[in-house]
Amino acid sequence: MSLVFTVALPVFTVIAIGFLAGRMKLMNLADSDALNKFVFRFAMPCALFGLTAGASPPGEEDLAIGLAYGAGAFAAVMVGYVLSQRMFGLTKQEAGAHALSSTLGNAVFLGLPIALTMEGWARPFVSAMLIEGTVVIAVLTALIAPRKEDGHALERALSFITGPFKNPLILGMILGFLYSALGIPFDGPVRTFFDLLGRAAGPTALFSLGVFLATHQFPAFKSVAGRVSLIALTKMALLPAVALGTAALLGISDPHYWGALALFVFVPSGVGTFILASQYGVYKSETAAAVAFTMMLSVVTVSGVLVVFG
């Protein structure tokens, strides 16, 4: 229980301060966007590079974590994509956006700052992030993108393969693993630089998340209650159940890996889901409401993870 006060309480307090700053008009949505760009393009890639550059190559349990999360994500994508069409009569593109919100969690802006404070959790958390960034996001982006019948199949296939590698977070992780594999010492001013910039990622991301929640205009929950409830049930119950069940079947024994996986799957729907939905102009109200609703649920789920696994 002490970890709820030493880790979760400060994390949600930083979010609350950002929320208050937004409500008091000290920060606005444009400020949140600027902070997000700093975190996404600079601070978090440096944090991930520093984490992986000084680590040993991925082992069997790292692979098992990736497979366990992948199983949970696959179940969430399938349920979100298929069931939402049958229950609510969504188009395929709307169903893709629904599946996106049902699967993609707030790993970068909420989960990773917590994982970095917990001994032994950062490495397995990053292993799950790598699967999410290179496989899951690629699949979900393909589902939400408009269907094109223009004959450019090869171009779309290449975009599907190369798209994740344009993500600064994925590049930071991959370059860090390559740096480690080459056996180059990671110390002195090199480590200091990446540590210095990387430490800014967590608090900035949390504060920016609070500003976003305060300044974004969310729809009335009643108007989207059924769809958002299905998203929340899939994201916060089905996905964790399948992922943790798969981890048990794979024989993961390290408690740090269990804690990291639990944290990864119990974070709320990510702000990035709304950004992507907005980019394609589809399912924006439902996605925004899902971000807000699952964020409220995460106060309980994240605290619970720290109590059980911390």
C-alpha cells in the first residue's frame, strides 16, 4: 500500500497540477501539444535509448512479455473491430478506430514514467512497448485508415512495414539495443546527456496529460455511453486478462516482469488514440470520451497494480 503513496500519488498529483493549470487558463491546448512534441520527439526517445543502450540483449522472458502482451492486444483488436460493427453498426473505418481505443494504452505518458521509478520494471515494460510500436500500432493504423481502391497496393504494404520505424520512440529503442549489441561503453558524458534529457520525459508527459484533460472539449458521456463502455471493458478487463493469462502459460516467473506487464495492460486508453482518430476524421467523440473515462478507471487499476505487484 505504501507504493500507492510513494509512486501513484505523486504521479496523479502531477497530472492534477497540469489539470489545474489548464482550468485556471495558465496553460492551453496548444501548450499541451508543444509539450507532447518535446516528450515524443526528444525526451522520451532519449530515455528509451539510455535504458536500452546500457542493457544486455533481450532474453527469453523479454520475448515472453512481448508475446503475452501481443496475445492480449490481438484479442482486444478482434473483439473491438468485430463486435463494435455487430453491436453498433459501425463502418469498417469506425470499427478500426474503436479497436484502436480498445487496445492502445497510455504507455508513454502514464505507464513509462511509473515503470522508470520501479526497480526492475523498465526493461520488460520497454519490451512490451517494442511489440506495441512495431506490430500493434501498424495493424491498428491499417484498420483505421480509409480503404483505397487506387491500385497502390505495394505502396500501402511498404508503408505498413516502414511506418513504425518513423516513430521516434521505436527508433530510440532500436538504436539503443544496437548500441548495446555493438558493445560500445555507455558511460561518461554520453550517459549523462541521455540521462539528463530522459529524466524530463516523465514529469513533462504527466503534466501535459493533465493540461490536455482540462482543456479538451469532451462530448457528453450519455451520447456515447454504449460504445465507450465496450471500449473500457475491452481495454481494462479483456486485454489484461488475456495478457496475464498468457504470461502464466508461458511460465514467466520474475515478479518484476509480472509487475511491468500488469502496469502496461492496465493503463488507460492513450491520448494518441484521439490524435490518430482526429487525423483520419473518424470516431473522434467516442475516442475522446474513452480517454477520459478510462483515465478515471486507471486511478484504481494502476494503484491496484502497485499494491499487488510492487
